Amino acid sequence: MSSRTVIHLRSECKPLEYRSALTPSATKSLIEHAYTVNVERSPARIFKDEEFETAGATLVPEGSWPTVPDSHLILGLKELPEEATPLKHIHIQFAHNPAGNKFSAASPAAAAPSTTSNSSPTPPAAASPPSAPQPATAAPPSPS
């Protein structure tokens, strides 16, 4: 008997955070692809708890992620409070770096050309646009 991978969607604890790392339709798709999805109840999430339940998820108490088995994958949006460390689970987190953050591509520090002594500035590598799909060429008809 094979065990199913369990994804545990956290209830976000940051004030004014209504987003969700999963939608009910994505939850349904995961379940159809042999995942088990547990969703923490949330009073603030943009989707109602019942929408996840209708999609096939199991609703679990808000804030229960620290006590689930180590094998569960914990899914969330925002960073966790520092007192939540050390973490025993694998965590999947969606995050962004606002413009001006030293790690952001829009930051002057990240976009500045790199220089080394006795060398000229090296511009950052430009991303190439994806290649357009090439039309299939049919073989010419054989003479009969």
C-alpha cells in the first residue's frame, strides 16, 4: 500500500492577509492527482472553509500545522513568526521581494553592473526571449 503525500495549508497569521496559497479548484486537482489536502480553518482567507471541504479537503483546526506528522508538507504565503523555529516539516512558502529590497531585481544594488579591479563594468545578462515554435515541415509528396 502506498502512502499519499499530505499537503497542509496553513491559515495565515499576518493582519490583513486574505490571500491563499491554494484555491479550492487547485485543491480539487491535487486530490484528483492522489494528494491528501488538509486545510486549516481560517476566519480571514478569501475562500470560505466550506469551498475547500466541497473540493475534497479535510478541514483541520487553525494553527494546527506544528503538531502534524513530520512527513506533511506545510504550505503558506507569509513568513512564520521567529518563535516557530526550529521547523521540523518541509515548508513551501510563496514570497516576494518588494522593489528596493536588496534582493529584488528592481533594486539598484541588484541591477548595478558588477566590477572587479582592472576591469570594465560587466552588464547583467539579458534574458533571451523564448524561441517561437517552428512550423512543422511536411516532406514533399513522393512521385508516383
